[in-house]
Amino acid sequence: MTQVSGNGPTRRVLALNSGSSSLKFGLYNTGPIGIDCLLTGEVDSIGEATAGFHAEDGCGHTLLRETTPIPDQRDAVRRIGQLLTDMKMPSPSAIGHRIVHGGPRLREHCLVEPTVLEELEAAISFAPVHTPAALSVLRYAAEHFPGLPQAVCFDTTFHARMPPVASTLPLPQDLGLTGFQRYGFHGLSCESIVQQLGRALPARLLIAHLGNGASVTAVRNGVSIDTSMGLTPTGGLIMGTRSGDLDPGVLVHLMRTLQLDATAMEELLDRRSGMLGISGLSGDLRSLHAAAAASGRAQLAIKMFCYAAAKQLGAMSAALNGVDLIVFTGGIGEHDAQVRSDICSRLAFMGVLLDEPRNRQGRGVISSARSPCEVQVLPSQEDEQIARHTAALCRDLRRR
């Protein structure tokens, strides 16, 4: 249980965290003294004949693991609802959603109403890989669980206080007035790290959220002051299938020589680039590790990913004027000891020294006692943050 502040009755929140072809979920009891996880799970490979569906109880014990056709997000939501019934779980009293990008007008977590939906529709172009699926899940959740309050929790909110020196794009001023700026993402993940650290939160923290999407965030006294992603979740580090930062001239050259339109550019940068593009094999590091012995391109993709992450951590340490703690989180950050070791080996100049046996265990502090900069591995708890914010918004609504 995670301690939280506030007063009010217990509220059961169903947190829904959608990807382009996946849907994570969790059912939480939220109350004045804490948050209690009742059930978590994930639907993956939505739209494929071999979609996976699994669920665990609050203690991590497997409740269900199956492979079954799940054609779309509506069926995924229906399957989650059926699971709650089959497991005799209490019905949710509110639903919270992770939204990657709310655009320039939606920068604070909020309850869903018609104007919010309109703004989300208008902001699809900022995160076209993520937002359409999230909106589908939101609508199907309202259909399957009628009458329940729904909240949207934005990955951009944590970065909303970044200073202008970090958030402003070097473009004509009139573009900035229409929403062209650096927003930052993985905010719910970063929030969860700050929440877990609690009183142990240092003044200068770097969070490396490494997964299929990857970013590095500089946090000073609990506030994001800079982050590697920018206007969209495509920027920053090399990722599984996303390019990360590119020379803008590359894009202009591609448009001129290959006559690529916006849709083709989006497909190239978001789905065919990154480690998949480098290796020609896969954007999944587990597959690349398995292929590395026989594939120089797989080796190169892994090295480029680690190199890019180390460079970004070094750059963000300059933004903080030093660093007290580095936290690795996300699927890769939490589970890939080799990647953590390769990244940290480049950061000795910052005082980073790993304890390799601890690193292989991959939990808590993994740095050496002699390391001036501490390194930890902590889980990304986005769904718990969604439940926390949703409960708070519902309490505020009740007080009105």
C-alpha cells in the first residue's frame, strides 16, 4: 500500500493505460490513508489472432493467462469487465485513463466532459500513435461502465512547469503561440518515481524511463526542469521503432527526394525507425540480444541505444548542475541489466559506479557504496498514479 494524503471515502478506480495495440489495467481501492491494488493485467497484440490476456492479484499471483482473439479496444474493455465479474471483484466507481498528449490547452488532469473530448480530438496530431487508441478506450469504457465518472491523466502534466529555456522551440514566435513547444512525456511514470522516493527524494534526480518509448528527465526538488522528448513522443532518444531526434534537414531531404507526405513520414519515423530501422530485425531489445551474436546490425542497434541514453543522462546532469540519484524505470530500465551496465559504464565521469551483483538483481539501489552518484531501479507505477489522480478529482467533484 502506498500512503497518500487527503480525506474522504474509499473509491474503487479502474485505471486504463492504452497503447497503440495494448491495454494495461488495474483496479485500486483508494482512500484517505492509501491505495490498495486489487488486480492488474494487460491485453496485448489487440487486433491479432494471438492476442494475449493476463491478470494478477494485488500480491502478484497469476489469476489468468490466455491467448485469445481480441479484435479491437471495445472487445478489450469488454474482456476486462468480464474478468472483474468472473473474479467477483467489486465494481469500479470511477475510471481513469492515461492520455499521452492533451495538446496545448489540456495540461492538467481533469474529469471528462464534452469540451475535453473536443480538445483531445483536436490534439490527435501531437501523438497520432497513441491518442486514437486512448480515445477509443475512453468511449468504450463509458459504454461498458455507463454513468461512472471518467478522468484523463496526461503524461505532459508533470512537465508543465518546465522553464522557458527548456520548453521553447527555436522557431518563429508566432508558432509558439499556437502550441509549438516542448511538452515532455512519461510524466505519470516520473510522478510515480517521485512518489516512491518520498522523503528520500534528492535535490537533483535523473529519471531514465527506458521501454519501447524512452526518455530522460531532469528533476530538481521534485519538479521537471528538462526532458529529452519534445513536441511529440517521437523526439529524444532512439527507441524501439521511433527515430528520436534527427537533423531536421534529414526530413526535408526525405520529403524532396522520396516525395513523402505527412502520413508516410509519420509511418517512417514512428513505426519503421529506431532500433528496428537500425537492425532490420526488431525493435525489441530482448530479440536484439538474442540475435546479437550473429548480427552486427543487432549489436549496433543495442550500442546506439545505450550510447544515446548515456549522452542524454550526461546532458541532463548539466541541466541540473550535477546529479545525486539516477533512477532506471520502464520495461528495459527495470529488466535489462546489460543495458544498465553499458549505459552506466559511460558515466564514470559523473561519479557513477555500479555494484554488478546488485545490478543483476535489478531492484532498489544498484550502485556501489563507493559511488558518489547513487543509482536505483524502481518500477514505473503509472496505473497507480492514474488511480490516485482520478480519486482526487472525484473528491473535488463531490465537494462542489
